[in-house]
Amino acid sequence: MKLTRGIAGRTGDDQVSFVAMGYFYINDIDEYNKVIARNMDTIRNDIPKYTNIQPVIQINEIRQWKSGPVK
């Protein structure tokens, strides 16, 4: 898992689009959905402990993975 925090928008005057993002790296979307479904009540009850913002979920596919320093 990776967790990031928004610190700036496109320019210095822009608000961030997201205050935080969490990334779960998975191999099987069906298995992920089964695990999430089994734990949905726990997940939903935990969110208000950290924020009052409605979460947004987006599922992505990694098309290329390159490791090394960011330039």
C-alpha cells in the first residue's frame, strides 16, 4: 500500500483535488472485491474516525512500471 497527501494544485493558487490518496496494489480485481465485501462494515465504520469527507474510489490498471529516481 502507498499513501499520499495532496499539497498543491496545478498552480500555487489552486486547491488540491484530493487531500489524500491510498493505493492498494492487487493482482486480481475479483478477489479484491470479495475481500472488500466481507469487510465493508468495518471499512465504512472506520472512515469517520479519520475524515468527514466522502471517499472516492477509483480502480486503475498499471500499464507500465518503471523503478528508479524521479527526475
